[in-house]
Amino acid sequence: MCLGIPGQIVALTDPERMLALAEISGVRREVNVAPVASGPLEDLVGKWILIHVGFAMALIDEDEAAATLQALRELGEAQAELDAMAAGDAALEGGQ
């Protein structure tokens, strides 16, 4: 299964190599925008994209980006709760 993380393109870093700087939840990473480039690269600045292993895989709108980021946060919180429950169960089993 592939997981795309939403990010916003904030600058072009190397247009010749089709690289741009994307901000993902406050962290900036360089990504390859070749898969989503259909016109001048400058038009991509400010756009939201789904990023997978350093490549912009799809253009998305801001609402979809926000919903995806929220779902990822909720999954992280749920995983933390499951990990805490598993640790509690292991402690109970070890104490018997």
C-alpha cells in the first residue's frame, strides 16, 4: 500500500531537474514535481500535492489536503492509544 502525504509547494529549487521545495506540516523537503508538471513550473508554487517517496504524485485542493492531514493525525493518535493499551496489557500479564 502506498501512502501519499499532503504538502504545499513553496518554491522551485532546481527547475532544470524539476525539483521544488514542499512544506509538509511545517517541515520543508525537496520533491520531484515531474509527475504533476503540465505547464510552467512556476504555476505549481502554492499548489497542494500528494507526496510519495520524494515525488509529487497528484495535485489536490486545499480542502482535500486538510482532510488528509487530519486523518493522518487521528491515525497517529489511535496508534499511540493502541500502543499504550498493549503496553498496559503486557505489564498486567507480566505481573501475574
